[in-house]
Amino acid sequence: MARAKTVELAQISVRGVVQGVGFRPFVYQLATKHELKGWVLNTSGDVKIEVEGEREALEQFLAELEGEAPTLARIEAITVVSAPPVGYTDFEIRRSLAEEGEYQLVSPDIATCDACKGELLSSDDRRYCYPFTNCTNCGPRFTIIEDIPYDRSKTTMRRFVMCPDCQGEYDDPLDRRFHAQPNACSKCGPSLELLDGDGEVIACDDVITTAGRLLNEGKILAIKGLGGFHLACDATSDKAIELLRHRKRRPYKPLAIMLATMDQVKEHCFVCAEEEKLLTSPQCPIVLLRWKDDSSVSRKVAPGLKYLGVMLPYTPLHHVLLRETGLPLVMTSGNLSEEPIAKDNDEALRRVKGITDYFVVHNRDIYARYDDSVAIVEGQKPQLIRRARGYAPYPVHLPFRTKKQVLACGAELKNTFCITKDNYAFISQHIGDMENLETLEHFENTIELYKKLFRLEPEVVAYDLHPEYLSTKYAKERAGALSLVGVQHHHAHIVSCMVENGVQEPVIGIAFDGTGYGSDGTIWGGEFLVADYKDFQRVGHLEYVPMPGGAAAIERPYRMALSYIYALLGEESLGQGLPFLKEVDGHEINIIKRQLERGINSPPTSSCGRLFDGVSALLGIRGKVDYEAQAAVELEMAAPDEIDEAEAYPFSIVEQDGVRIVKLKELFRAIILDIGRLPVGIISLRFHYTVAQMIVKMCQLIADDQALCKAALSGGVFQNRLLVRLTVAALEKEGFEVLTHSLVPTNDGGISLGQAVISSWE
Ligand code: ZN
Ligand code: ZN
Ligand code: FE
């Protein structure tokens, strides 16, 4: 006996990244498939759906809504309310609805999808070789959005009027380009231009073919990409790279390269499954891969390093260009040493002039500056060390709901900022080193953009205690309008690591970095904290030594080597004919000695970064640096890969006023004895092993006192993969649960998240 089936109606709200990712067409198709009637629309806060039909069909629809959502969608919450049916006769996609004060998540820019790649490379497609091909599954998003809801009129694509073909795709709910806001083709969309070094247009039949030829001739090209300009040249040519380095005034800093295909990547580097997944993901970051000895990529791309920063093409322009040149290409940020990446055509002409021979520009404006993200895989776990393209502005989820909106201004180097709202921490894309006005301006503009996009109105501003950071000054200028909270640098490091691991209870925090302003006004950087979101206690640290000449000691690590020897072993040890002293000017040695004797301009530091610098210089590896942490990086590179059980050097731990201090005298005495007796690489390995043992011994002592079993590692020193490997293994062996970073950088790029959590926690 047939029972009359009852019709029901469901009102659905979906939150998350659900706009600009093909979500409405997906809903449309799903509703049609299940013969449901009603509508779907975007609002400023969510995607709203009303569907009417039989219960079973509705249930199926709901299950598939969550389970089969488009690749780029990230569903955060679905709410369903039943209501009386209204008798819809079809299913339609309705106009977007702007709602006051509401906000929603914005998709990051996403690498070209396989379907678009297919069209791009097939000669009978109307988008063959069109360098701005995209669809709802890929292409620019965050970099072109000026406001929400995400509609073409609110993006930098508004000036391009779609041709009938493109408009047809845009209007067809069954097309891959339905409501793809940046939809374009060669007839109606953005186009390329080739300019000479002075910015004069060069007439040519095809920009990409010409650009490919110029790259093959060893020229340097500034190429406008998704979030800014790259400087490109032939990565196999020593000469081209030397020229680029000379013009950029960067003799050593490693450069990233782009390779056409995964097969090519495997020709030059070792790639594990996890690394391959990351390289080919929609985020498509630069991944630091183990470099093969027989790779034809010039060693000058990353002098002295075992790892090469590699990415696959992520825009149609890249795909076509790489196919055209057939070369591995250097693709480094288009800027002068410390400035932010150039994004606008006139800005690039002004700032990159003199570095580049040619410009490849286009007329789609970049609204948000957006660097390439950089990741590594360590212990099977991907770890971001620069978080930008593909990741920002997707927020980090907080394990609690914030009552206040906090703007955390971050640190100085590798700056990011972070704004909290509800249970989200909107951590910005990598802003850069806040040492000049250009970067400060980028910082200020990006804060305004986030406030606008996510309807943020912070009441509290959090800052680093360092009085000279531009981010701190920015915060203090807002005193009065906003309430101010100062957060200690290393506390912020540890909390950033706790938060992304969802841990709230107190941990032992090991915060090892180059420099951070201590609560007592001294320079910290080798810190053992007992920390939670609210507070911390400095329970231990590395022994203090002077930094002769302050900043000069960071640029010239041999100054630190002299300081350790002088402070720990006494002046007479300097006369031992240590090989590294031969490289240092005798006059400077005398100045340093005087500075150390009298304590002139020699602030004491407990920094672990300086300890690595000092040992690197002492071993004759690196006495002067071109980029941050170069001496420490090269010390790590010197160590052999195959780690047999290394023997630790001696060190001791003393207690003073309830604080444990790691004493380094025996360590330096032992290293000096080994110099000339053991290969430098073995000394380096033993040193790394010793630092891991220092951490374990300290953690055991602290755990005995405070009954804690979780240890969180944070700070720039933990970008050292050898140290992390040794430390995690040693801590786990002793029964500790070890927290490390993955979502936000372990370096100062993660500081803003820690600051935001500490100052919004109550
Ligand atoms: Zn696509
Ligand atoms: Zn068109
Ligand atoms: Fe730091």
C-alpha cells in the first residue's frame, strides 16, 4: 500500500570558506540531482539554502552537502532548521545579500587546477596558452578582493567586461566557471606586455615566446605574478645568477626555483611522499627539498646548502612560460634586499629598475601583496616557515572563544600580525622585515584590509616589549583609542606553539631564538619557561655572555666566538692560535677585547642563536653573514646526515635564586680541544647533540619540580632540522610529549598568534 510522502523544508546556513570556491553551483547540482526545490544565495556571513522535498532526499542532500563539497571549500559549521513547506517549483541561485557587520572567510589564492591546465595546453581550446585562465576551483581570490561579498564588482577584475562566451560560462550553473569572478579569456580579459629595463614597451608577437628566449639568453626578467613581482633567470646558469646576486646585493641568500613538472623536481631533488603531496597541493608552496649532487641547477642558487627551495608552476602564466623555456627558473621576490615584494607596475618599475633587464607586466591589478609560502617536511609533518600564498587569510582556529577582538602587532623580522574574533585568529600573510618605511606601510595597509574584509574592530592592541620595533611603536601610537598589552617575546613563541596544538594546560616551553626582549630588559634567546596562555615563569636559561658591539656581533659571528672564549675561558685562551682568529683583523680583535674588558656596548645575552653563531665562527665555518642565521645554517649543513649515536660535550647546570642556568665553559673548552683533531662536521654534530641534551636535562629537572610532561619547542633556532630531530627523539625517549609547529612558523612569523592569544585570554 503506497503511503503519501510528506514534503518538508530545511533552512540551511553554511559557514566557512564557501564563496568563490564553486559552492553555489555545487549546491544547485546537488539539489537538482535529488529533485529538491528552493534556492541558494551568498550573504556577507554565510551561504543560505532553502530546500524542499521528501525527507529521504533531504537527508541525502545534507549528507552530500558536507561530504562531497568542492575541493577548495572548507566547511566550518552547518546549521539546519525545519520550517513549513512553501511550495517552490524550481531551484534557483539568488542574488548575493550584503549584511551589515557580518563576515565570512575568504579563500586564499589557489594554484591552477588540472582542468584549467588541460585547456591551457591544448591547442584547440579557446584558452590555449591564455595566461589568465582560471575557474571556480582555482585562480586568484584574496589578492584581488577589495570587499565582501565576493562579487566581480568588488574585485580588481571589475574593469574587464566579459565577452559573450565568458558571460555564458559565468551564467551557466552547470559550467565550471559559473560565477567565477576572475573569469576571462584572451578576447576580454587581462593581457601581458613586455617592457625593457626602462619601462618602454617592446613590440613583439608573443610576450611569452620572447620572454622565454630572453631567459635562455641569460637575461633577468621581472615577472608580475599573483601577489607581486618575481625576478626570474636561468637557474642552471652561474653567470645569470651571479649577475642577479650582484644587482640585488645578495651574495649568499638562497633563492627559490620553479620547475615545470614533478618529474623534473625528482631529477634535481629527493622527494618523499609527504613532500610531493605538499608540492602538488592547491596551495603549491615552496618546499625545501634535499638537493641531489648531480642536479644541473647551479650551486650558486643556494651556496653551501643541502636543501633547495622548489615550487611547481601555480599560475597559467608560469605553466606556459616554463614549457616555453624548458629551463629550471630562479623565481625570487622582486624587491631590493629588505623591502616588501613589489606588486604594482609603476612600483616595480621604480623599485626593481636596475636589477632587471626586462619586465613582463599585465593589467590585472594586485590588491593584496602576497609572497610565496615556504614549507618543509620534518618527521612526516609539513611545517610552514613562511605563511602567505595559499594559506592566508584562512584563520587559525582557537581552542576557545575570544570575548575581545585583539590586534597583535607581531615582532620585527618576518613580521605577521594577527586579529582575533570569535574562535578565529586571522593571522596575516608574511609581511616582511619591519626595518623600513615600505614594510611598515605594507603592514598598515594590510591591517586595514583585514579589518575591512572580516569586519574587525579591535579593542585591544598587543605588542612586543622591544621598544625599538616598528610594530611596537605602531601599537603605542594607538594608546588611548585602544587598550595596550605588552607581551614578552618568548612567552608569545611558546603560546603560539601551544595554540596550534590545541593545548591549554601549562607546558615546559623551550624558546630558542636569536633575539627577544626580556621582561628584565636584557636580551633573551635561550629560554626555559613554564607557560600557559595567561602567564609564564622563566625557570631557566642559557648562561649570559656579552655581545661585543651589539648588532655588529650578529652580523659578524666571530665577535661572538671571541666573546664566549673571553667570558668563559679567560683572555689567555685567546692566545691559543685558534685558526678562526687568522681571518679577523688584528685591530678589530683589540677593539673587541677592550669592549669585553670594559663592558662597552656589549649587552649580555642568553641567546641560543648567538651560541650557534659563535660555534660556527669558532669552527671557521662562517665569520660574517649575508642573511639572518647564515652562520647557524651552515653549521647545521656541516654535520653529516647519517647520525650514529654522537657523544655529547660536557656542560653543567647550576641553580641561582630558583632559576637554572646552563653553563657553557666545559663545552667551549672541549670544542677547542677538538679543533684540528676531529673533522669540523663531527664537531658540529656533537655540538647539536649537546644542545639536545641540554634541553632534555633541563626538562627533566623542571618536570621533577612542577610535574609537567609536555614540552613545547618554539623560536627560530628550531628551523634547524638536525637539532629538532635530535631533540624530539631525546625528549620522547625520556617520556615527554613534544609539541612542535606546523600551521604557523616557529620563527618570529608565529609571534603575533601568541601575542593575540595571551592578550585575549581571560
Ligand atoms: Zn581551474
Ligand atoms: Zn572572454
Ligand atoms: Fe623570536
